[in-house]
Amino acid sequence: MSAQPRPTKGGLPLVQGIRDLWNSLVAWLDKTHILGKPLLWYVSGWRLAFIMLILAVIYPQEFDDSYVLAGCAVGIYVLLALGLNIVVGYAGLLDLGYVAFFIIGSYTYAAFSTGFLFKAANQPVPVPIISFWWLLPMGALFAGIAGVLLGAPTLRLRGDYLAIVTLGFGEIARIAVLNVPYFGAANGLNPNPAPQVTTPFGTLNFGNFADHSAFYYLTLALVVGMILLVSLLRNSSLGRAWIAMREDETAASTSGVNLVRAKLLAFATGAAIGGLGGILNAALVPSITPDEFFFNISITILVMIVLGGIGSIAGVVIGAILLKYFDIQLLGSLNDYIHGSPLVSDTSAPLHFLAGNDFNQDKFLIYGLVLLAMILLRPQGIIPDRRRQREIKAAASIEEASAVGVLALEEAGDTVAGMGASANATEYVGPGSDAQGRED
């Protein structure tokens, strides 16, 4: 009997080569020492957060206002990713309608900052004017209530069914603001810019469209505050209940976790952070319309989480920064670079068919390729959550051990079958033998 080989990790040679290159880079970072510490130690944990915070603080001083405006948009999407990570990464509830809470926050600010809504035929309806600083918690509160309203009827749903219901909720919110005349219908609303504040250090004009530095620092402060809040929630009894529920709802329930309370709090907390992002978005842009809040926003935020690492705060922040900055700044540069390349610009060039292609329209194709690459090369994300990383390694070890066990059983079965065949050949008694004589 020929020996069968042990199972190995399969995959395309290119994928395996890229994976080996990544592992070699990580090993080099771990082996290279500076002041007695490996280089990887300096770019991990709280040290990485400190480095990123310093870079974020000095960012507006080194770049012009267009990049600062891009930084504001990136910060808003970091907030949205942190909120969705609570629902998807911690509680394990697949929410594809997260854009609804973004809409609620945006329209809350637009309505109460201008002091009026619209009736039929564009007739204004007065509403109270509320300060920007009160609208921040107010928008989060409204979105949190909407999160509870979404979570209540979906308590018994899981997986694909939950995703479909939440997807419908996101579309209902967009269609509602499109068809209800009070919200300006297709024309939307024109929110007032954020006010200026006088401090001992000078006047901070958050609504200055020529210099967005003050608004950038406001967004950065809210992002840091939400990171600290999410970290505290992650290590609290509620955070542990979310994680237990994500792993096994039945086991969590039998362990004393109140699933109804945990799910509703997950939806409400994630939605509140999304509403806060909507408030900042409406204060940043001159107008908001329903066309800005399609389903693709929910998918983009979900891709950010998967790219950075589901359940990892640092990974979610990195994923949101990379993907949103790529969308805002790098896609246009990619268009110019490819269209001006000799391989594309010349009519006889082999890649001339790309001359009329706009990569801004193909960004979701690029996102899909990025997701596919992450699934093949690093399914745990760029900066994975430690618990999640251990789960993936444990699952891979169990799968490999199971495959080895199956092969061992097959080999044992072949051996037993061979022994049985030999025994049958030995026990066979032909005519004229002693056994035959005894039988006679």
C-alpha cells in the first residue's frame, strides 16, 4: 500500500508567494531590533495609536485645504466604521442598512440648523433653531432610537434574513426623505455651516469653507472620544456579552446573557455613532440630497471593517482611512496616471481600451478585488483583533487535524482490509486438506 501525503494548505502559486512575502516581512520586522526592542514592537499596540495621533494632529499644518477637507471626510467615515463595527464586529449582527442612521443624523442637523422644513409646493414650515453643540447629542439620540426600532422586530432573525431586513430599512429611510415633502424631496436641504467659537486661544470658525482646519480638529476630537468609548465598551460586561452572542447565541443565553437587551443595545449604540457622523457630514457640506445616501455607503463601510479587521478598533480605523482616502484622493490620480501612460494614451498601444475608462465609476469593482485579495491572503484583516485571530488559527488547526485524522482512518481502513484479505486467503481450505478431511 502506498503512503498518502499529509494535507497541505492549497492555493494558487501567486497567492502563496504573496502570503510568504508578507510572512517574511513580518518576520523581518520582528527580528530587527532597535534599542533592544523589535521593530514590530514600535508599530503595534498603544504605540501605533500614539504615532497615528501625532500624525493626525500635524496633518493640517503640512497640507493644503483640499487635503484637510479630505481628512474631515475620512474622519466622518472612521466614525461610521466604528459604529458599524459594534453591530457587525462585536455583536455579529450583519447590518446592511447602516446608511439609514447616517441619513437621520444629516437631516436632523439640516432641519434644526436652518429653522424650517418644507410643506407642499416648497412652503416653509418653521421649526426651532437648535445650537450645533446640542444637535450633536440630539442627532445621536434620534439615530439611537431608530436603531432600537430596527432591532426590535429583528430579534429572532439571523444571517441572511437579518441582512435583508436591515437592507430594506436603509432603502426605506432614503425613499422616505425623497418622497416626504417636509425634507425637500429631491432638492434636499441646505444646512447652515457650523458656528464659530471664541476661546482663550483664539476664534475657531468651524464653518469656514476656505479653511477646514478647525472642523478637522473637531472631527479628530470626536473620533478619539468614540475610540475611547468603544474601547471601554469592548472591555465591559456588555462588550463581553456581545462577543459571547456573536460566537454562539444559544450558549450565551444559557450562560445568562440577555439576548434581547444585548441586541438592542448593539443596534442603538452603533446607530448613535452613525447619527453623530451624519451631524458632522451635514455641517461640512453646503447641501444634502437623497441621492447622496444610496446602499453603496453601507457596503463601503462594511468593506472598511473587513479590510482593517472585524472587531479590531485599530484595524477599523486603518481600513476606513485607507479606503476613504483612496476614494477621495487616489482614484483621480490613478485616472490621470493611467490615461497619460504611453501604454494607454497612444492609439496603437495595447492598453488603449482603458483611455475612455473612468476608474471612479469602477471603484466598487476595485473594492471587490480588494476583498477577494484579503480573503485569500489575510482573512483576519490588516490589524486583526487578537481574539478573532486566535479563533481563525484554532479553526484552521481543527480543520487540518480533521483532515489528518481522515487520512489516518483511511490508511487504517486500508491496512485492516489488507489484513482481512490475507486472513481470508489463509483460512481458505481446498479439497484434500486436513480441514477438509476433518470435515469429512
